[in-house]
Amino acid sequence: MIAPSLLSADFARLADEAAAVAGEPGEGADWLHVDVMDAHFVPNLTLGLPVVEALLAATTVPLDCHLMIDDPDRWAIGYAEAGAYNVTVHVEAAKDPVTLAKNLRAAGAKAGLSVKPGTPLEPYLEILRHYDTLLVMSVEPGFGGQSFLPDVLEKVRTARRLVDTGHLTLLVEIDGGINADTIEAAAEAGVDCFVAGSAIYGADDPGRAVQALRERVLGASAHRHWSG
Ligand code: DX5
Ligand code: ZN
């Protein structure tokens, strides 16, 4: 799955930017990734619930809301109630992540848990049983256009193993520095869903960039199966 990140889109034309990657069914973006930042959990400030509500009315592509905010226990539920498909909170910010996941699911959304590059997975394996997606950050959250941190692929491999052996049931998502040069390594490590901002919205044709990334993933997955 490919999830273009609107962080690198033109904020004055979000509906057009969403349409630019929507494509034909089965070809375009699977999710649209929306980065919510509060200038507290991360140093940057982006957009919040009113803009997400406007986007929900403007596109049929499911919204993948990545909340880089303090106190998600209080604020995440609004995104689920508004109709976001997947709502991801940071484990470093959540006070009661199990209750939070239950509330998100009860509101009709998928529940996502994100870990910063320096945050290990091991302490959170029980909590992850309550989640539908695991978002592994491959840059420090806050800004687009940073370089991919390959060390996080070890966490992807761990999560992939736990999913493949039936210990967890979730989708493994990666976010940060994903482009034509890095996406194959992420695919081979076992990522299911690839977020890409600058690699898609920095391209002349964002729709074509989605297809090009998908082709790279399909090539890499074939390699993963052949090599066992
Ligand atoms: C960064 C955001 C990412 C960002 C990725 O904190 O979470 O979603 O858009 O941008 P690129 O793909 O340019 O690294
Ligand atoms: Zn993000």
C-alpha cells in the first residue's frame, strides 16, 4: 500500500492535491497520510481537525491521520468520530494507549500506534495487540524531506515476524525518507504500507510517482518471496 503524505503538498490546494494521487481504483493512493502536528510533541505546526473534516468531504481516499501531538488520549477520538479511516497516535505521548485504542475502534476507526526512531518495540508488544497498525518512524517526526534511518528496519523485521507467526495482527507502516532509493529495503524488511511525502508531491506528476513507488515494491516483494 502507498500513502502519499500531504505534508509535502500545496496546503492552499489540498483537494486538488488529494485528487492528483487518487488515480483509478487499484492504481492510485491506498490511503492519504495527514500529518497533524501541535508544536509541542514536535517542533512543527501543521493542521488539525477542521482541515481533516474538510478533506474528508473532498476525497474518497481513506485518510490516515498521524497525530504528532501531546495528549492524544484527549484529542485523537475527534478524528475517528469525524470519519478518518486510521488514526495513529505516538506511544511516547499516550498515557493509556490500550483505552485509547479501544475508544478509536469503538468510534469506527482503525487504531494506529507510532514509535519514534529511538523508541524500542519490546516494551509495547502487549499494547500492540490492541492496535491495527504500527507506524515505524524512519526519521525524527516533525518535518518532511529528511534522510531515511535504515536502523529502524530491525523493528520492521521484528514486527513482521510477530505478525507472520500470529502473535500480532496489524499492518506495518513506515514513514520518513521513503523514495525510489529506500523503498525496496523497507519492502524486503516486511513493510505493508509506505508513507511518502516529498518523493510524491515533489515529483512533477504525483500520480505517476505513486505508480513508480508501487512498481518498486512489487519488484522487491517478489525478491523477498524468492529468497525466502
Ligand atoms: C514527518 C511526517 C511524514 C512526512 C514524511 O514527521 O510524519 O509523514 O510527510 O515526509 P518525507 O516522505 O518527505 O520524508
Ligand atoms: Zn507522518
